[in-house]
Amino acid sequence: MLFMPGRGDAYEKYLEAFEDWRLAGWQVVAADWRGQAGSGRFGRSASTGHIDDFMVWVRDLAALWADFAATHEGPLVLVAHSMGGHLALRAAVERMLDPLPRAMVLSAPMFDVQPDKVPRFLRRGLAHLMARAGDPRRAAWGDGEKPIAMSRHRQLLLTHDDARYGDEDFWRHARPELLMGGGSWGWVCAAMDSVRALFAPGALERVTIPTLIVATDADRLVSPRATHEVIARLPDVEALVFGKEARHEVLREADPVREQAMARIDRFLSERLWG
């Protein structure tokens, strides 16, 4: 199992899930995206997340997947959270995953960004306008060039579980290089360009990898509307969509939600890989 985290994320936050999967018999490999967590920065500061083109990450994933597949035996599964889910699906759309994963699991995937009530072409146009108005590496949101602070407001976006939310603070102190702030205007442009490619006519329909999407309609970071659009268009997809009982970090939610999500993932993989 290869696991890829989300924007401003770090794989250390998911060690609990990794241990659950290890106990179920999986070998779990995880990595950070280039330009965040422990993998350097492209932004104007050490805190701002920047990328010029999401295809940089898609090509990285394709290379990492090829190496992973060459060095591991058994059924190979790609699991990704939030922005990682977008990039995993984009790699599948672009037919850059070789060999094909036997299955994909996408947690709270960032198929589109908020506010999803604003038409995509307007959001994309605004992003490009703002990027051209100054340094595209400058922060587009958050506390400027500072790491996003641990706060009650932020927890309301991520998880109901106080202990799991607090675990992130432990890793921030243990590994300060994981600290991250908001994305840049360049990142927003790259995201909107990739969203357009993902939802192009016929793009999603050519993905043949069995896919499980675990998400929540109460997500305030990524677009629930886009999640349902992807579910409707993928040829081979299953979905578990929570309501207000779940926030964005479904795999780090309170036990009633998390246990249901993990059980559904286990069942999906068991049925798809071993019948």
C-alpha cells in the first residue's frame, strides 16, 4: 500500500491508520509531496506551499509508483488523502500509473476547492488574475507567511477528535520542518488548472481502477459537490459519504466515524482483491 497525504500535510499524522493496516497484513509505504513537509519548499518563505503546475506532482507520483511496484510483491494499492486524492486520480486520468494499481482508496479527496458555489471558470480566472498581480509565490490565505496555527477554529475544519487533532501538535514540535502555512496564488492557479483537466469531457470515464471514495458532505475545505460529480462519472467506484458527524480528516475522526471508514476500506480491499 502506498499512501500519499494532502496539502500542507505530513504522513506522520496517519501512523495510527498505518498501524491498523499493518496489523491487517499490509506493507505500508508513505511519502511527502515535493515542496512540503520534510521535502523542501518552492514558496517565497519556508511556510508557504507553492507549485507552478500539479503535473510536477503527478510525474513524481508516477515515478514513485513505478519504483514502489518494482520493489514490492502482492496486490498493489494506492491510498491518498485530500490533495493527494486529486493527484492520484489525475495520474490515473493521464494514464501515468504503470502498472495500474489493483485498487485506489481516496480519503476526503480534493477534486475541487471551495467555494464550490462559485463557477469554476470564475474561480480559475480570479486565481490567474491574482497570480499575475504580484509574486505568484506569495500566500493566498492563512496567516501570511506564517505556519497555520493550531486552533479551535482549525480543528472545526478537520476532526471532532481532540486527541487526534492534538497529535499533530506533537509532530510539529518533534519535526519543525513539517510546519506549513497557506498555499500560494500559484498553487491556487495550478489547482484550478488541474481541476479543469480532471473534469474534462471523457477524462474520468476512462479510469478503470476500482476506486473507493470516503468523504463527508460537511467538508468545508474541499468540494462535496465535486466529490459527487466524480462518483457519478467514474466507471468502477464505491463511496462512503458521511454527514455532519465527519469533518475533513475522516481517517483521524472520532472513533464512531473512523472505525466505520476503516472497516469499509478493509471490506472494499478484501472484496476487490481476493473476492
